[in-house]
Amino acid sequence: MGSKTEVRIGEVWDATKIGSPSEPGSGAVHLWQRRLDAPGAEVSACYELLSIEEQERARRFRVERPRNEFVLTRGTLRSLLAQYLGSTPQDIRFRYAGHGKPALEGESGLSFNVSHTNGLALMAFVKQRAIGVDVENVGREVEAERLAERFFSEHERQALRPLGGDELQAAFFRCWTRKEAYIKAKGEGLSLPLHQFDVSIVEGDRDALLATRPDADEAARWTICDIPIGSGFAAAVAVATREGSQ
């Protein structure tokens, strides 16, 4: 059951204005973002929402900025999950798959994934389906040609080779975020080689997973598309097209 047309991806909401969101309907993906340059009072408030283990992890950061970004991201995630589940942030419990992908304890059926980059966090939620999300700051300098030749598939490398300058940088980040979102959705970490599947580099592509190997049918089980995240960032989401795909 299910098809790609059943996956509905809407606008990206501001996670600092949570309100009381209802759980996503069938096939609906909820997306939230928050800036990570918050004042100290917000960081402190988010810290109080964390578990003891998360607070200890935060204290191990020696540099303030990544510590604050971790606290804000994790605290906001807990706040959103609590709103969806009718719980409190401190009562949220996580379990972790073999490659570290987090999921909720219990049988709520709500799946989520989180990504953060320099200055921005992105969070995605869906019911009864696997999901992955990635966001990258496109302002940082990257050796796009070298990285593509090292990590991308032959199909992707061929698509990128004619490009240069800003066009290459934009296409590289589209490709990178789409691939990272898929890997995170699969929950297999680096055991899933980046060259084992092809994604489109075309801007605005709503069906960006082109091919998967060795199982060619796998591509039909996923939707990958860009997220309109605003200037300075690139983002993508990958979501299973069938319910029960966790």
C-alpha cells in the first residue's frame, strides 16, 4: 500500500513558536526549524528540559557555541515531541538503533529525525514511516569537485562535471543533502556507501532518488526532495512511501 503521491511535505514552521501541534496525518511530514543563536536565557531553559545523560553530554563540550547549539536542538526536539504526544519534555525517552539513529521508546508510531548545521536546526516528523533530514550551511567553503569525485556515484559525478562556480556549489549541496537525508532515513550509517545510489542534482526535483543498488526496487520505496529553508542553507528530506517502513 502507499505511493509517492501520499507523501505530503508542507511549509517549515518556526520551532520557537510551537503552539499545540496535532500529530501528522497519514503521509504528512511536519517540518520545524529554529535558529541556534539564541540568548543565554533560552539556552538555560532548554538545558532544564534535557535528561541527565544529555546534560552530562552538554557539559563535555569545551566550546560554548557547539554546546549551546546541542542544548537548543535537543531541548527544542523534546518540546516538540512533548506537544505531539501530550507529555512533558523531561518524560520523553529515546532508544537508539545499531548505527545510532534515535527513535521514541514505546508504541506511539511517531518517527522523527534531526539535523543541525552552523546556526540552524531542522526537525522532521511523520507517522508510521522512516524519515531522514539533512541541512547544510552553504556559505562554508568546500572542495566540491574533489568531494564529489571521492564520494558520489558515477551518475552524480557526470552530472556535476560540466558545472562551475556558484552553480557547482549549489548543485553539490543539493546532492549532498539529498544523499545524507536518505542515509539517515535508512538508519544504516556509513555501512550504506554513498556511491550505491543515485540522486538528482536538479533544483526543485520532487522525486530525487533515481536509482538504488543492488536492489533496484528500493528507489520506489522512498521520496527525497528539497526543503525550502531560506537563504544560506540547503536541506532535504527522505521519507518512506509506505506505512510501516521504520
